[in-house]
Amino acid sequence: MNDSEIETIIHHISEDLSALGVRRGGVLLVHSSLRSLGYVPGGAETVIRGLLHALGEEGTLLLPSLSYDHATPQNPYFDIRRTPSNVGAIAEYFRQRPGTLRSMHPTHSVCGTGGLAQTLLEKHHLDSTPCGEYSPFHLLPIYKGQIIMLGCGLLPNTSMHAIEEMVVPPYLFNETLLTYRLVDSEGRVTEKEYRTHNFEGWRQRYDRVGSILSEPSLREGKVLQAHCHLIDAAALWQAALPALKQNPLYFVDAIG
């Protein structure tokens, strides 16, 4: 496929995103499945360019670069430049793409580019939990952000952890702190204690946001071949936080 055909796909992605409700000039956090889109010439780069085209020059693109499979209790080490993410091909490609910034967190970092990327990412190192008050997940509704689940359903919505951290349901945290070695973008090494998440014995049910949100706060549509959900971050907090306060187990099921 030649360059003009790739450009056609980029515009197709952009048009699908705009039709779904992605705001030009806005902040967009993307959870993604490359496979769900069908065959995409140029792969993840084409998808990223489509997302950026939809957001425009004033927009900000964020993708989680979660690394809990690599920075583990057995290997409590995180290098902001080198530790891979473990949440799909698009996110891992974006992490390594020139110009991408990454927040400092051993297990729940976020990558970004665009006008507000530095503002949303730069203070994540101040948190001692995965999705605390300085995390991009917590800041997203303040900056009128949107969340798109690009072909991956509603379950892998990391923003729900930020809401859970406001309530601290009984399943959320490990009892003991874990010390990580952190390497920043300049190669400097520090150590920090973190309170980590623990969902052992519980199944996450973040798909239940579908029963407490409706249009225009939650929209469904297609991007290429992928069935997608677009969520208004502020509306998600407004609906999910009181639901969780009323029932701390609303978004989980016990296993067994």
C-alpha cells in the first residue's frame, strides 16, 4: 500500500473518531486494541496519526503505558526510558515514538503528546499510589478530557482506579508498601515507597459503567472495524463515584 492509501486510512480513522464525538483540540486518553481495527497498513503509526489528526494541532493525546508485568514485587525497578508497557501494541509503539513524554510511575505511567501533555504528566511522580491526585487519570476530568475504548470494551478502564482510590474499597490496596528503584529521563536513580493495588480474589467489572452512563456521556460507534466506546471523563466521575460510595463492591465480583 502506497503513501496516498495510508493517508486515506488516516483520514478514515480521523473521520470515524470525529463522528463518534472526539473533540478537536481536546484531551483524549486511549485504551486500544490494534487487532480490533482490522488490517491497518502502517500499523500503530497509522492509528496514532489518525488520532492526532482528529484532535488537531491544539489537542492532547494520552495512552496508558502500564508496566505492572515488568516492574513487579520480584523486580521493583522502573526506567522511564526503557521499561516496556504491557497494554498492547499501540501503547507500546507510542511510548517509543519520538516526541512522546512519559509520566514517572513504576506500574501506572501514562504517555502523551500535545499541548497539555506535560501539564498532565509532570507531577505523577508525587503520588505514592498508582492513580492518585497527581496522576493523569485523576486530572483528566479537570481538563475536560475524554476516554476512548478503541475496540477493547469497557473493562480495561484505568481511570476507574483513580475513582476507587477516592473511596478505598476493601479489595483495592496491598497492606504492605513496596520500594521501587526509579530511573528518570536523565539516568538519575532514586527510590520510593508505593502503596500498590491488589485485586486478588476479585474480578473487575468496569463494564458496569454502561448501566450508569448514557449518551452523550457514553457513546458507541465504529472506528474502522473496531466497536468503540467514548466516555466523558467528568461524567464518569460524577456517576461512578457516588455509585462506589453507596456500594464499595459495585465494580467488582468476588471470584469463587
